[in-house]
Amino acid sequence: MLHKFLNSNPKLSPANYFKCMQINLRHMKAAAANLAQVICENELDVILVQEPYATNSNSPVISDIPPGYIAYHSLNDSHAYGAAII
């Protein structure tokens, strides 16, 4: 769908736009796995994630991050619910 919009607008070219997505994963593992696929398929630049799925409650790690991407977050053992930027 995004590609249809971009291709229908002649002023936009791949060098002129920034692909960003915002999503609430509701701490769901399946949603995190699907997000990884969407990121790769759409070559997204920045993803804003609310309530990410994280593993390891002592030092939370955002799971299913595609290769080449880095997740920034401030999740910790006392605050595992929050947001992340990928």
C-alpha cells in the first residue's frame, strides 16, 4: 500500500522520503515477529514501538529485531512496559 502511494506521486522518489512506522505491540510475541517481517518488506527507516515484547525480565531485551537495526529503549526490571525506537 505504501509503495502504491509513493509510486503514484511523481514528486516522491526513494531518495526523497523517510519511511517511519508507529505501532503498539501490546507485549505480544507474535506481533513482534510480524513487525520484523513488515520492517524488512517495507525497508522502514524508523519504527516507534509502544509496549514492545521484551525477553529477560532482569534486563529486558527487545526481541525480533531484524539484522541491521538497533533498538533503543529504557526498559528495565522495574519498568518493563514502555516504548522503543528501532
